[in-house]
Amino acid sequence: MARLMTLVRSPAACGNLLALLDRPSDMPHPNPAPSSAPPPDWPNCGHGVTPEDPVGCRGIDVPGHSGCLAHLADADRDSYLSSLAPGTDIDHRGTTFTEPLLNALLEALRDPATGDPVFGDARFRSTTFQGDAWFELATFRGEARFQFATFQGDAVFGGATFHGKAEFVKATFHGDAVFEAAAFERGAGFREVAFEGDARFSGTALHGQAEFGRAAIHGNAGFVRATFHSGARFQEATFRGDADFEAATIHGDAGFVRTVFERAATLGPLTCGGRVQLSGAEFGGPATLSFAAGALECRRTRWSSTAEVRLRYATADFAHAVFEYPLTIAAEADLFVLPDGQPVAEQALAHLPDSTVRLASLRGVDAAHLVLSDIDLSGCLFVGTVHLDQLRLEGACTFDTVPAGVHRRPGWPMWFTGRRVLAEEHHWRASRPGAARGWNVAVLGAGRAGPLQLAPVYRALRKAFEDGKHEPGAADFYYGEMEMRRHAGDIPRSERRLLTAYWALSGYGLRASRALVWLGATMFITIVLLMSVGLAGDTPQQTAIGTVPAGGGKVTFEIDKNDPRNPTGNRFTGERFEKALGITFNSVVFRSSAQDLTTSGTYIEMGSRIIEPVILGLAVLAVRNRVKR
């Protein structure tokens, strides 16, 4: 009621009110608002009050007047505009600007020296801009507040400079939003903004935090060569058109958590000094992601089309990501190059030691469509990966290795033969009592995996290497599989003992040196036993026994030979060594020794003919497994 009395006391307002009462009910309102909307928290114009809309125009009163700038009398409006100077604070919340009215305001704030409008604090909350809004090259010395603003035409802020914080929270851009080459010195807030046209931020410099959370961009989004000095947040934003971040630089973190890219996305080549967060994001079209970043988080990210992720420096986490089509994750050895031939600058990553790309986790991933190229997998967690046997590894994909050197354990020293090892085996062995030094302890969040979980992982990776015709690489994973089976608790004790013997004799048929050492040891033992108890003391002489008839005739002799006797005296002579060596070598290749042996020697030779050829076969198998292609 007080507000209505104020309107009545103003002659201009009375005229407006009378005009409103004479106005046909079906005439469109210049600044319609839902009748249920609460009144603004500022003294509003109230023009166009009706029973259905008791608030009327929500434009704030111009200082010294009872009405907003859109509804002032011409003389009052001219008086107000003439009082403005470049850098003046303005407040036109809730006001509806036609294109001529906005141009008049900008002209009143234009700096004669530069010809560009200059604002102090600019408050345009809930303002409606009919037609195009040209803020090109404008300077905002204070805060620029465009919350809930509506731009019915194009909004052009190209080359504008925002010295204070710029707030466009929940604004609506029905046309194109052009912020090319703009400068935001204290951050920009575009949370929950609706861009129904294109959003063009190419060449923009954002020195503060850039907030685009829950923004909806229906047209194309261009952030080409944009620079984010304090990070960028696009959490839960939606890109319905193409998204292009070519040559963008983000000095902090780049947050795209739960962001939706409905069409093609070209994120990069993008340089990020912190983390690129794509966890929960969805890519509906072909995507090309090129990041030079400290880390890449793609947990539960979904790709519904083909995609290629090319990385430098980054440690990437793809846990529980979903690939419906082929996805390639590759390390880029050289600097990213733009279409014009210029390399992408990487000063934001100067603190990192090298450009090696590491994969942290593939847990929960269906690897049937996954290709890895030149990736460091030494710290990658594989337990829980599906279809790991269909994973394609190209280029120089490296794994962790066993600790080098001799390691002392309680009771005896240990020396590990070099082989590829999963990070989870490192974690498991490091957690065992009396573990040798050099095994890597699990980091926080790595989880626990034992032999039962690791055996199928090694088996799948072995098959992946075999399908790729990389037999020597597959041999390492076969060794790991057998190691996990030997330590697993779900197999019978007898089988575990057999596997232990297999491991001790030849390293599961993969350690030729171990088998050759055992072969040499058994041959040495055989020689010693033959020289001591196996060779006869002397060569038994044949004896002919028969009867000669008195009158002559046919003579019959029975030829016999005495049993070999155990030697006496010095048994370890050169002659006996030579005989024992020949017998031993003959037994290795299943040949007859043709030597007179004692009963003990016969059994010794029989045993050597069984054991030594088996060990020789294991050595040959180990060599074959290492050189096979």
C-alpha cells in the first residue's frame, strides 16, 4: 500500500498508472513476470501493476526518481544520462533495456580518450536486454553483476576488461555470447548459465577462478587459446554443440566432473598445471583429448563414441570408466603442435621431472576396446579389469620390475631374476612378514589384492602378449601367474609342492641358467658317485670252461665273466674320472655307456638317465621361451 501511495504522489507515476488502468487486458507487458514471483529486494518501478501481477515492473528506481530507466519520462532519462561520467557506478537491476536504451547508456559512459565505455560497479541483476547487447571493449573497474540477466539477442563482450569479479550466475543468452579476447582479472562466475547460441571465449584471459558449473551450452563452445590463471570449473556443465579447447592453458585444476559432451569434443591440445578432472563425464560424440597435465582423473567417465586421449606428463586414473567404442590412450613424445605449426607452450609444467605418461588404475574397466601406447604401467592397478586378455599394448608400454640386487632375508640371501611385475604384486609382497627390501608399499586407496586375485590378471595379460606375438613378454606374465598359483591357498598342498619343485629347478621352465646349474650339479654328483662306488675295480676277465673229448671231435665251451667288484685303494683317479664323465654325458642323452658298472653304478646310471635329461629339457624350454617370436 505504501508503494502504491508513492506511485500516486508522483505525477509521472500517476500518468503511468492511469495509462495502465486504461490499457486493454490482452496487451503484452513489456517486462512480463510470473504473478507468483516474489517482489525484488530493491525499490522497484512498479510500472504495469495489475491484479495478476501486483509487483509490476521490477526495474530498480533511478536515483532521485520513482521509476526505472526504461519507464522514466524522456526529460528525466536525459537528465540522468547526462549526469553520468566514465567510471560511474550504475545500478539497473531488473530493468528492461531495449537496444537504443542500452546504447544511450553506453554512450553516456564512453571515455572520450579511448572511445570505449567505462563502468565503475555495474549491477545488472535480473536485467533483460532486448536485441543485441554491445559491451565490446567496455571496461568494468568495479564488480560486474549480471546474475539472472536475460540477453534476448547477441551479447558481445569482446575485448572487455573486468577489473573486479564478473558474475553471470544463472544468466540466459538467447543469442551468441561473445567474450573473445576479454580479460577477467578477479574471476568469472558463469554457474548455471544457459547459452542457447554459441559461447565464444577464444583468447580470453581469466586471472581468477572461472566457474562454469551446471552451465548449458546449446551451440558451439570455443575456448581456443583461452588462459585460465587460477583454474577452471565446468562441473555438471552440458555442451550440446562442439566443444573446442585448442591451445587453452589452465594454470590450476581443470574440473569437468560429471560434464556432458553431447557432440564432438576437442579438448586440447590443452596445458594444465594441475589436474584435469573428467570423473563422471560423458562423451556422446567423437572426442579428441590432448592434455599436457600433471594428472588426469577419468573415474567412471563414459565414452559413447570413438575417442583418442593423447597425454604428456600426466598420471591418469581410468578406474571404472566405460568404453563402448575403441579408445586409445597414448603418450605423446614431442610437444603438441597446433594446426598453424606452432608448438604448445608448457611453462605451467616446468616443475615436473619428465613428460612420462603413467597409468594409475584400470580397475572396473572393460578393456575389450582399449588400446595403450607408450604408457608407463609400473604403478597401474589391474585387479578387477574385465576382458584384460583383449587389451592391446603398442609401443613401449613398461611395467614395474622385481627389486634388483641381492637381498638378505632371515636365513638366506635372495637374488631376484629380472621380470615384469604388476604393482599389486609389489604391494602384496611388501606386506608379507620378512619381505625383502625393494618391494613398493601400497599407496592409500590401492586396496588389497593377493595371489588369488593376481593369478587371473597375470593369465589375461599373458594371453594379451601372446596374441600380440610378443612371446618373451608373455613369459614374464606366465612366471607371475605361476608364482601366484604357488602362493595361493586354494590349491592342494601336493600341487603347491610340485609347483615349488618346478620353480626351484627351472623357474617354471623360464630360467635356463637355473636349469643348467641344476644339470651341472646332478652331473657332478653322478660323476662322484660313479667314481666312488659305481665303476668296477678292474675289468672282469672272461673265462672259457669246457671238455675236450679223448678221441677228438666237437668241443663245447661255456664263456662266463665274473661280477664287477667294488674298487679298492684310490678311487678318484684321472682314468676313473674320464670313465665316469663319459657315462654321465651318455646318460644325459639316453645313450648306452658300454662300461662295466657295479650294481650301485647301474642304479646310479638309471637315475641319471631319468633326472638329467628332464633338467636338460627344462633348460632348452627356457631358452626357447626367451627367444621365441
